[in-house]
Amino acid sequence: MSKPESAGLEFILTLSCPDKPGIVYAVSSFLVQHSGNIIDSQQYGEPDGGLFFMRVHFSVPPPGRPVAELERDFSWVAESFHMSWRLHGATSRIRTLLMVSQLGHCLNDLLFRWRSGSLPIDITGVVSNHDTYRDLTESYKLPFHYLPVTQDSKPAAEATLLSLIDETQTRLVVLARYMQILSPEVCKRVEGRMINIHHSFLPSFKGARPYHQAYTKGVKLVGATAHYVTPDLDEGPIIEQGLVRVDHSYTPERLVEAGRDVEAQVLARAVSWHAEHRVLLNGDRTVVLM
């Protein structure tokens, strides 16, 4: 369990543990004892006595309480229920690194949402294996890191990437249509902290030009899935999905446009939910507490 990012008066507590009676009462009692006021709370218990998940946004009135005191006192609750838990400063913004190749719709969307204040993250920079979006990135006054990748240079490029993540204290990496397959070592290092986007409703169309393959087959739905990256390619826990209905009148170009719109929206929702600590891992699945 890591320290919270902020010592502000508002906090978000997330937890999971084996489901049994008394969990909500214990959490609520802890908050009452520390003058905590619940602003927002969500919970989910798996059927048949599985795991219990909870997210509580609460405030502590001025002058507040030391973070160490909140952590110390809640640890007694956590231990009695065998909880995995974290305490986050509610106003803190997660440091996020974006990665892109030559398709910029998701990058452009995330940058705009960040600049307009609707995406609760701090962007530490943009990494790309192409120089295409340097001007776009620098127009937002963000660092652009050009890391070309070939078969021979891939180990060095990934070592530089990991160093960059450490140096910038990045806690979330977003693959905004980054089209290089990362090594299992990198995926394992950032597991649970890297989000990818791909065309989920075209699963049989692998390789290049999936929307053109879909056009040939006359698909009626196109969509996208945002998921956490794991060493198993495109098999990580799903965070969010979206789709749009299409018909025979759609050209390959219109299918591409429709797919890109869905990809940008789905990825933005997934990043926002992660940054708001709404996504809890449950093995190969996720629980998203809204």
C-alpha cells in the first residue's frame, strides 16, 4: 500500500476483500470516528460469497487529520477483513505518459480534453516511434520523446521508455494508438498502469486495414475496447467498450471515421475512470464503480 498523493481534506478510499457481513459498517464507523463525511460511495459484492469492492469519497473537516493517522487507524479495519486497499488524495492528478504512432485521433482527443480541464490527469509527455506528432505535442507545451523502434533498437528503446517513466514519476501510460508490440518485460513492469485501445468489434479482422476487411464482410457494428495491458497481447482486463451501428452505405473511409470516433471516446472514458480511482482489478476482469 502506497502513500496517498495528497494531504488535502478530501480523500478516496478504494478496497477489495472477501465478502462477509460488517464491511460497510466497519468503514462507516471508521469515518465517523475520524469526523469523516461521505461525499460519494459505491460498492459491489460478487454473488455466492466472492469478493467485495468499495470506493468511498469522503472529506475531513479543517484542520483535518494527518495522513499517517488515517492510514494507521484504517489499517486495523483492513487487517480484520483482509483488505487490499489504497487511500488517495481526491484532488491529486495522476501523472500520465501518452504513446502514439501515426494515427493521431486518440492523442488529439486526450490532449484537448486535458487542456480543457475535463480529463483529471497531468500529462508528463508524449512518446512516439515516429516524428509525426511532435508539432501537435509541442503546441501544448509538452515534451515530445522520439523513440524509433527497429528489431535491433527495440531493447534500447524500451529501456529508455522505462527510464522515462521512472524519471517523470509517471503512474499511468496510455497507448493512444501506439502500434508497436511491447515486450513481456515492459508489460509486466507497468501491469495495471497501462491502458490500450483497439477495435474490439472486429475480432476476426487481424493485421493491417481492419476496417477495410470489415467493409468487405459487410459488418453492421464497429466498436472499440479499452483494456489494461498484460503480457498476453490484447487479453488484458477490459475497462470500457463502445460501438456504433453502420450499414451497407458506409464506405471503408466512413467506417474508419466511425471507428476512430468510438476509439477516442472509449479511451477517454477509461483514462478518466482510472484517474478517478473507479477501476478495481478483479483477476482478469475489472469492477468499475460509478
